[in-house]
Amino acid sequence: MEDNIYRILGIQSREDCISNSIAYAFNHSNDFKVGFLQCICEKNPDDYQVCIAHTRVSTGESGVPDLVLVCKSEYYADIIIIENKLKAEEGKDQTKRYMETQCIESLHNRFCPDKTTVNPSFVFLTLFPDQQPKAQGYLVKHHLDIIKITSHNTRNETLSDILINDWVELVSKFYKNEHVSSDDNISEKLQDDDGLDGGYLYFVSALKQLNLPSKEFTIEYFFRSSRQGRRYYGAVISKSAWHPAKMKEYNGSWSLNPQQNFNLHFEPQYDVLNMDFNILLHYEVYPYCTQTWVRNNIPPHQYDEYLTRRQSFVNALKVRDIEGWTFGGRSNQIAKAIFNFRDRRFRDVRNVIEDLLKTTTIVIDDVFSKLHNKVNTF
């Protein structure tokens, strides 16, 4: 692993660099070209006389696709647009813009003006198993699939072989983080040795192993964020009763119903730099909006009633003295549970988290019920 070309150059998370490597191998290795067309693009290589890969092709206002494969037969051409995703999220309308007529016409005129018939197709090639394109009509493939292309090949030491096999080596190690064992050392598994956020993949896989407090609960989504140079992995765990309804808009004016438009949820977070694992308890408007937005768009009496209701709930929780929680925090956070999981095994960590969520849920539901029955509000 130490002599891996991507790790040496520190470019393993650079989408443009990986796209360049794939394009080079596609254009210089017939075996890789055939495998890539079959496995990633789901095309028959025998249909074409020539196929060439291009990277970072400008299409004007439609943007710059990561990879464009131009595959010509005698009578037509297939243009395959590939969006390559590693750690980054999709840009605004990125995949949608690549499907627009202007984008296809630009590529047609540039690469195959001699062909009257051009058939576009679209591939979303992503590292993370759960990442999906925002636009419909994309074939979703994963870098894990590239392993299948090279599994039968030997390393012949051509540049194409080195580029692809070194990438496969990193990708294979990355995808091992999908597998969670009871004996895993949590602090080791959550670290990111190869710059691909393999720790985030393990975070996702580990949380999916939890027994949540009841069948009503789901992990609603996972996220990655950066603040002040630090990276965080996070998730939102809740149930529908804890976020009854969204705020409504009527003719440009918003209305906040304090009894309905709230969102209570658990938010596990992992600080990669400091190796801190915490669980936050959030109570916020639903859907989430900043305090500034709420003050500027919601009638003051509604927001004041919401804050009163929220504080009543917090006060009722405090007096129950739930073990593990410290109350307070930023505007949407009402409590925080701080853990030291360094060198702890997953089985122990799992038990601690499950016990906390179960105990807290029982108290929260009881508080909701009593406050509602007392004043028909909380």
C-alpha cells in the first residue's frame, strides 16, 4: 500500500485525477475498455468501430462532465456522459444539466459532427453505496464495480495497469469498511487512512447495525460536514411522531404551528480530528430554518409560542435527570451526550448507544404525553 501511486501523490480523493486515470486506461488498454463498457456503461463493445474517452469537456452553460465516452459505429454514435463522484456531493442541478439538449448538441458538434444519429446515455459513478444522482435517467454504478473489471487480469506493469490496479487497491480497502464486526476497535475503524472517507462508510454501516428504540424509528439520513477545518460524520434518528408536520406557506407568507411544526431527533456525530463521538438531541422548527429566517418570516407571536412550548419540553426533561445527558447548546440543540469510545469494541459501543436511546425515548414520550394532557401543549 505504501507504494500506491495515488497515496504517494495525495490525489486519491481528487475526482479529476481519478477521471484522468480511467480515461487513460480506457484509451490505452483494450481489456479495460471492453470491461468498462460492459460493466460500467452496460454497452456491447462489439457494436462500435472506435471508442474514445475524454475528460473535463466544457459544454457551455450545461457545465463540464467528468468523463465523456464517444463510441462510433458505422451509422451512429453513442455519447456516454459519466459523472464521477468520490467525496463531494452533487452540484446544483449538475446531473440534470448534463441531460439537457444544449449539452448533447455541444458534444455532438464537437466529437461526431459526421453522425446524423447520436444516442446519449448517462452514468453516475460513485464511491459511496448510498449516493444517488438528483436527476432521473442515470445508470448508477460504483467504483466497487471497477474491481470486477480487473479481477481476472494480471499486473503487466503497463501504465494503464498500474493506474487501475493502484486505484482498485485503494477502493478494495475502502469498501471493507462496509463490514462491521463486534470485535472492531471503533477508534481505528472510524479513522480515514487513505483520504477517501472510509471512516464515514464505517460510521454509516455501524449505525445501521443498531437496534433502534422501536420499529417506528428510522435513520432518516446521514451526512458529512466540515467546520473550522474539522470533519464530522453525522446521522439523524427520529420517528414521524417527533416531527408531525412541516410549516406551510400561503401566498408568500409562512405560518408556524408550535404544536405541529417541530422536529425532535437524535443526532449522532463523530469528530474525525479529535476522535470524539457525541449524540445531540435537537428540537427545531420543521423544516429546519435558521433563527434569522424564522424571525424574518414567521409572525412574532407564533415564534414566541413555539419557543415557550420548546422550553416547557426542555424543562420537563431536565427534571427527569436522564443519565448521560448535559442540557444546553446552540439554538437547535437542547442536550448532548459525550462519549469516550477510544479503543472500545463495537459490541460495547453498540450497547451503550442502544441503552441511551431506549431510556431517553421512554422519558421523551412520557413527557410529551403528560405535557399534552396537562395544557394541550408542550
